[in-house]
Amino acid sequence: MHDQEAIQRLKDGDSTGLEVLVHEYQLRAIRTAFLITGDRGLAEEVVQETFLRLYRSIRGFDESRPFEPWFLRGVVNAALKLVKRSSRELPLESPESEQAFHRLAAQLESPQAQVEAAETEREVQQALDRLSPRQRSVIVQRYFLEMSEAEMAAASGTAAGTIKWLLNAARQRLRGALVERSDK
Amino acid sequence: MKESRIKSALEAIARRQVPENTDIWPRIQSRLPKGTSFMRLQTKMSWSLLWVLLALALLTTAAYALYRYFNDPGLQAAEEAGLITDVNATAEASLATAQPPYASGDGKATIVGTQQIVSGVTVKLDWVYVEDARQAFHISAEGLRPGMRFGIPVMSYSDVQPTDFSGATFRLEGSDKLSGTYLAHQLVRPEQGLGGSVPVQIDIPLLAWNDGHPANIGAFHFDVDEVEITVPWGGGGSDSYRVEVNGIQMVMEHAILAPDHTQVRLCYEPPEGGDWLIDGATLQYGDPITNELGPAVKMDAAIEIHEEGHQPCEDVNFPRGGPDREASMVLMANGLVLRDGSQKLDSTWQFNRYVQVNLHIGGIASAQAPDGPPIESQTVGDITATLEWMYIDSNRIAFTVHFSEWRDGFALTNIALRTPDGKDINAGMNWGPSESDPATTLISMTPANPLSMERFTGQLLLSVITSLSAGAPTNEFTFDLDLPVYQAVTIESGQSQTANGTQLLLQRVKVAPSWTVAYVCYEKPTTGDWGIGQGTTLQIGSDRAEVADYMMMYDSDYANGGKGLEPGWIPPIAQGRCIRLGFPVGSQGASETLTLRIESLQLSTPEVIPEVEVQRAREVLKSQGIEMDWMTVTGSGGGGGGPVYKRLPDGMTEMQAYERFLDALGHIHKGPWVFTLKIDP
């Protein structure tokens, strides 16, 4: 069953439509929420609530839009909202989170990441944990969900310039690493 | 490349922390309301038929078993085998907090309170609300004299040009004093991005209506300096539709639902060559939950609207006031005609709109839907539910409940079977009231995972609402249960049958006393959503039933297709699809023959069928004496398509004609595939 048929079923009041969408998108949604919240339980809770909100507000869904990015946008926003409320939040753009952000960018570009996956993953995980929720969501949207900067700006209601600024450091370092790698 | 490297690292973390077998569907499902709004039309039709027949059966006392299980050979056989438990337990209702039917908006309205007087009519702008994809305002008005009407309001914004307009509704209530709510669906997005605030201007024309001829006698104008733009999760939409029939599009732009009339603005691209008008139109209001419609009323006036740069429109008027509660609205434009009457286009454009009363906007108590009757007058404590009998086997749960003091407007909204550890059994369900006794309801549930316990101990929970209005209280009933669960016989078939070049595998069947499930796998004729077609039956002994439940278990074309819905079930094929079919027929321990007959595979109809394919199929049908139009409906609130039959051969039903249409489109892959097994208990 295609998304559109599932959505139409859901709009018709048939909850099997929701079941299809849950089984199709829950994994990607929970993983997205996990990367932002850093907590699997919270991630599942976020996605569960997002699906329930979808169920309640499906009448408002514009079927001319693709479902997945629309839904994942909701997941990112819900995850961000939840984690901002939690005590785990670091102050937005604090010096500490800035350092963590740059450390993450450096770790992601490292050639060793290709051969020392487990170690890199652990370090990346630790780096993610040190980022502010907003920075985490930007990283997840750009590199995990592969959203364009314009999509990210529209989804978060943030100016495109801010998105560019947040991603700039990671891009510079990656570019350098790729040159270094090709030189070898 | 650089992005893929980062993506790999993030995916590795996510995969490790959130494994493939993660499944939150049971938790989500346990929180879904299981209300009347979730009965499918097909289900309602079958239960209606069932209850008509039941009413006839009740004419004889000897037909008691038939009363219970008519048309359901599985339950009938279970009853004859003495497996049904007469429970006859009663429960009093307890009152639960009502939940809104869907999420509230996150933002709040801007309270205004500005008042204007034009031609002796006073209009007060109460509040304004601007959301990214929908905008609304509310007025109070008095002094409107006979023959006066409000025209279509215009809501505009300084520095922002709204886009993607998809319909607006102006709903007026009251008599001497009117309360009016305007709701438009369009995007209001400042250049700097989503959100922010925007100045709003509102214009409301005041008209003199003289026997179908409107004249402008003034206009109300309001300026509101700054209104915050709310950006809710999920965006917005509308129930406005653009309908295309045989290549001609019609749009329902606005609707005014006044106490004594309804006016809709229909715009269309007229066919080339001539001066075309709408030939006729009808309007119906109905129940948004049951989709039952009231009588149709014909239009009594149509005013042509010609605006530069805009396609021709007509304001079509009906002598029918708008509803005072949530309602469905069906408008049919019945054809176009040349102004001189020399030629007609005999097509029907049908528009469906959901008339929303509660807009779920914060801070506007006056716009909230009227609650149901006051709690004190609902005799909540007097409603008594009686669980008359109950039956459980591993594939099915069935029971009847009688409610005392049942009244029109009451509805069963939730049914749950809860285990002692507080989990609800994940099950699909059908239910329907008796036409002879609407207070008695037969419920049949089919669990997603077969029940493996010997006895079911737990609770049955039922919820009844006494009004469909948001905020209506819920009456909850709880029954403690301790019943035997009759187990199914599992037959590992492994049989394969080939027809029309396609092989079907019957992996296994699970035969319970009242319900049988069959697991069928096949390679699809083409990529796409190929399920089973009409006429699939299962026969055990002399009892035969059509398929009543369908569940997709696996599809190699889907990313998560391998995640079986049943614990421990593994797809027996790598490529293709596996489905689970349910039939209301079973076996009570006798040695019998089981025959599964699948007539065809059928491709689910896409939302949009290319026009060239539709035309080709229509030509094929024409040669068979079938004339039909194909209507497509699009819009931000929904979309789809469907046939409109104009001529059928004698004796042919619309369903049969539709089958021919699907066949002509190549959406049916004919079999049959027939499997025969021996049940040896």
C-alpha cells in the first residue's frame, strides 16, 4: 500500500492506514528522535506521540506534499521540544556546546572513522551528547535526514543564514579531510 | 561523499541503539479510540443488511440462534457446538473526561472587539487568528433586516501575499443576533520565513438581496495592526476540493452557510466554443460520522461572477440554512449548458466539505463547539450495559451488549479487551447496532496475533458517548471476564497452485471453531500493490464464507516488508508478497475438507489514473454497453477518484461494472487458484 492510500484510509477513519505508516516509518523516526534526544525511551515516546498527533490531525494533511519529510519534520520538532524541556539540555550556543560541535565535525571527517568504526561511533555519540539540542537537530536534519538547507530553514522557522552558520564549521573541516585523503 | 561519511556514522549509532525489531505499533494502537467513525462504509453496509435479516429472523422464536449469528457460519457453528458462553452480566457507567476529536491549535487568537455600523447593521470583530495555513476571524452582528445578507469576506495582509488558496467558509448562526466565523485555507508566509506577525485587514460586504439579485449597499472594514502567525506542527489543509470530470475542472472557492440560505462560489474552465453555465446543482448536509445525508435541495439562484484575470464563477444559492453543528456537506453541480440551451455536458462534479464548528483555536471561548447536553441531564448513572453472551477462540472474539436508556445520538466509541497486566489486545473489529433494537450491538473482533492462552482472564471495556460534540463526556463500562479460548488447528500446507502464469503458495491455515486464517504468498504480476480480488472464498464442509479480513504480512518491495506482524512468523519467500486472509468460517473438531478459492489478484487503484488509460478503458466498456465518467478530486484536504455511471446493461450492478473497468485498466490478474486441504483433528 502506498503512502497516499494509507493516508486516504486514515482520513476515511480506517486505522489500518496508520498501521501501515507506523510500520513504514517508525524505525527512521525513532532513530531520528534518538539522535536528537540521546535516549531511546524518550525517542520512542516522541514518535508515539507524533503518530498520535498525526492520527488526530490527519484531516489537515496536504496530500500534495510528500509524507515522509513532513512527518519527520514533526518528529524533529517534537524531539527538540521535549529535550529542551529536560534537564539534559546544555545552554544554547554556550562555549561548551560550541566546542563539542566542532569536535563532532572533526570526528565525523576523520579518515580513521572508516576503519575504527566502533571507536568513532562512541566518540561521535559522546560529541552528540555535548551539543545543544538545536545543534543536534541541525546535524541530524542535514546529515541523517539529508535535508537541504532551505528545507531545514523552512522546517525550523530559522533564517537560512543561521543554518549555514551552524553547518559551516563541519563543512570546512570535511573539505580539508577530503583533499588530504585524495592527496594520499 | 563527505555527506555520506557523516551519514554512515550517524546511521551506525542509530542502528545500534534502535534495532530493526523495534515496534511501537501495539502501544500506539492501544491509545487509539475505536469509535463509530472507524467503521468502514463496507462494514456498515454489511451490518445493516445483517440486521435487516436479523429483524426478519426474529419473527420466529425458533430462530434465536439465527438472530445471533445469521450470515456468519463460523459463529453459528460455534453456537451449535455449545461453545458460546451466556454471560448476562451488567455494568453501570462511570464518567470519563472527554477528549477533543483532534489536536488543538497551539496558538491563540487576537481579541479585537472593534465595532462598526453600516446601514443600520452593527458588526463587531471579536477576534482574529492567523495560522501558517489557515486563518480565521469571528464577528457578532445585529440589525440585519430582511433582504440583507453578508457577502464573501476578504482577509488580506500587509506585505504578505497569501498563496495556495484552497477554499474558505463563512458560517453564520443565530437570528436577531448573528455569530459569524470565517475560515480560510491558504499559506500566509512572510518573506523572512515562517511565523512572525502581520497586519490584517478584513472586508465584509453587505448586500441587499432582491429575488436572486444582490446589490452592494456597503462594506465593513477592520484593520488589526499585528496578529501573530502561529506555525503549528503538521501544517494545515482544507476540505475544499477541485473536481475534474472528463477533463473539465471545477473549483468550490467559497461557501457562506447562513441560517436561512447557503451560497457557494463555483468556478470552472468552460469548454471551448460557447458561453457555458452551470445547468443545476443540489446541496445536502449530513452526519459527519455516519455519512448519512439529509434530503437534497436544488439551487434557487445562480449569479454569474466575471472578474478580470479569473476564470468564470457562479454564486450558486440554495434555500437551505447551514447546520448548527459539525456536519458533512455534499454539493453536486449537475452539468454545464450553453446559454442558449442548445448543448449540454451531462456530467456531475461532486464536492464534499467538512463543516467545522470547533476550530480548536486557543483563547476563543465563543468559538468552541457547543457541548452536549449538561451532564446533569444526561442520566449517565442510568445507562446500564448488559453483556449478553461472549465467545472467544484463538482467531476471533464476539459478543453482544445491550444498553438501557439508549437514545439517538449515543455512540459506541471504544471497545477494548484488556489483559490483567493492563495491555489491550491488538485487534481489528466490526460492530453494528440492531435495526430492530439500536440499543443492542453485536461486536466481532479479530486479533492481530492469534490468542494462545487456554482461558482469557481480563476485562472488556466499552465506552459510550451521548453526543458527537467535542467535549461530550464518555460513559465507560467495565466487565471482568474469565472465559475459555478455543484453540485453532494449524495445518502447514505448503501447496502451490499456478494460474495465468502466476504461482500462489498457501503456506498454512489456522482453523478455529468460528474463524479461519490463511497465509498466502505470491510473486506479484508487476511491482505495485497487488492484493486479492473479489470473490475469494473459503469453504469448510458445507459452510462457505467470503474473505472478511485482509492483512499484508510481507512485501519485498517495501523497506520494512520483512517485519512480520505475527511473532515468530517468517515469510517463506524472498521476493513477492505474503498476506493473511480471515474468513468467518471454522471447524469444531470434525474431519472435514477445506477449500480456499482465490478468483483473482487485484492492483489497488491509484489515486490518479492517467487520463489516457481512463479513456482507453471507457472505450472498452462502451463496447460492453457501459457508459461511465471518471471523476477525480484533488485539493489540500484530500484526493481520489471514482466512477460515475451513466448507463449500465440491464441487470448489471455498479460493482460489476467497476470490476469490468478495473479489468479494462489491467488492474485484475485473473486466476483462479484453488487449494484443497484435509482437516484431521
